[in-house]
Amino acid sequence: MAIRQRFQCIVDIINHRYNDLNVMAEQVYGHNTDMESECHAFTRLLDTEGYLWDKESNVVLATEARWENYLVAHPFVAKFCNKGYEHYRELQRIFCDVDPIATAAPVRSTSGGVSGS
């Protein structure tokens, strides 16, 4: 099935389920593209040394100096400074073609320890 047909199937389901919506395939495709770009940007951020993700509070932890330096080259990720990326693990599974548990970035639990999941 071609990509356009796949998105049209999604649109048909959405419009059928929510009668008052009139969603178009281009809108769904645009949102999909945006989420994929954000997911890859967040993954690259977490792969950078000195960044930890507290999955319980959904916050990326790093020093202010690290943030300033990273944002010079990657201003797009500024949205992740104060909060992480909602549904990251699920989106990583969809867009990054990885097992998010097996390749988990270091995370911090509320007990203060750092782990891989």
C-alpha cells in the first residue's frame, strides 16, 4: 500500500469515528512528520553526554552550560529544556525502529539513581 493510501486510511478512520471532524491526509502526514522529527531530535539529545532524562517527571537533566552550548547548534530542542517529550518511549518505538527498553537512554528515577530504563 502506498504511503498516501495509508494516510488516507487513517483519515477515513478518524473522520468516521469523530463525525464532526473533516481531517485531510495532508494534515495527518504533516503531524506525523513533525512527531518523527521531534522524536529523532529528542533521541539525539539523550545520546549526548551529560544529559539524563527523568522519565517520572519527564524532564531532561543537564547543567545550564550544557544546555546553552547545545541550543546554539540545535535551537529546535529548546522545547525540551523545561519538559521532556511526552510519549517518547512509544514514539521511539514507532519512528526510531528500536526496542526502547533495550536501547534506553540513561534515566534518573525519583530515588536519585541512574539506570538504563
